[in-house]
Amino acid sequence: MFRLQHIRLAASIFLCSVVQSAPAADASAFSIDKALLDTKLYFTAPLRWDEQDWLYFGGALVAIASAHQFDQRVREHFATGSKALLNGGQDTNSLRDAAPTLALIAGTGVSAWFLRDSDGYQETWSLLEAGVLSSATAGILGYAAGRERPDATTSPNQWRKGGDSFPSLHATAAWAVGTVFAESGNDEYRWLRRILGYGVAAGSSYVRVGENVHWLSDSLAGAALGIATARFVLNRREIDTRTTLQFQPSKDGWLLSFSRQF
């Protein structure tokens, strides 16, 4: 079951999406059909991965596994004083730590509304999409991994124990939103966008580890997932939709079908 802080964070992103998508109601910025199509393409993306994508995935696994070797040492560095106390994984700063990421979305949306900028509306939708898709994936992986947080155990190897530590949801959303923000818009202010976008992402990852609510490998896994989601959102118009995966009801249950047009 998802913990209360996950529900609060998801509610914040959803509320932000409702508020910011309202001015952007034109079809170019938002539509239910577009959202459903993008969701389908996102969760079936591995079927279309090329060599570069698989190399990124393999490199991320190696980096996460390497970081795992330092989880205990990093925890000992940050877990001092009250932070060293085991409190059952109660994350009291969840919304505060999510504020910078939400501010990037809200700020982009307000700016687009104030300037009546259609490109700004589209960018706001991209930020929301990156945040929602990455957060949903992190939530699913967190439930499946069941890893205990470092403020709930002193061992970094407590998997399938009902926790929700791996990957870090905050780091995932921050890197997804931050990367899209950094690489969107015109090149005139690219340097500023990258400072803000990657600064929020890196800062969120550091804070979550520094507060002893996530292991180092949790934060790194979140960064990898967030960047991968951002790459999808930034490049989704170029995605090959000739490959399809469908689930269909049959007499004896469900039929899985895979097709590709040549």
C-alpha cells in the first residue's frame, strides 16, 4: 500500500496539473486522447528501444549497483543526531522537499498564462506529463521492491519488507521535470534553464539522502528513471507507433498480441 506521503505528493502534482492545464485547454496543449496515447507509448517504450536505449539501461543498472555498495557508508555520514533515530520510515518533509519541483511546473504555467504563450502551455503540459508518468512508475517500482528506508533500518538490504524507498519518488519526479525544463524552450536562455532545472533535480536528490529518508542508490535510481522519462517526453513525437502491444479478452482468459508494421 502506498504511504501517506506518496498520496500527498501525487495529490499535489494532480492539483497542479488541474490548475495549470485549465488555461491551456486548446487541443495542441492538452487532450484526453493525447494523454492516453502518451501513457500507452510510455509503458510500452521498451518494445521500441534501440541499441542506445539498452546501453543507457545497462549503464544505469551498473551505476545503481555500484552506488548500492556505498549505501551504508553514506547513511553513516548523514545519519547523525536525531537523523540516526529509527522512526519507521515516517517522511515528515515530503511536501516541503517536493516544493521546488512543483514550483517549476507552476511557474511555467503561470508565465504561459500571463504571456498568453501557446508554447508555454505545451511546455507546462510536458512538465506535468513527465512528473506524473515518472511518479507513477516510481510508485509501482517502490511497491514491488518493498525496500525499507534508512530511517527505518540500518541495513541497506531490507528488500520486500513493505517499505517504499527504492527508487526515490522525489528524485524521480525532480529529474523528470527538471530535465524537461532544462531542455525545453529556446536556446537564448538555455544556460539559465539548465541551472534551474538540473539544480532543482540535483538538490532534491541530495536533500533526500541528506535527510536520511533514502539510500544513495534510491536517489541514483530515481535520477535514472526521471531522465529516461524526460527523454521520452521530449522525443515522443518521434516515437515509432508502428509497434503495438494489446491485451484482448478471449474465451479462456486474456490474449496478448504483438504486431509491427513493415
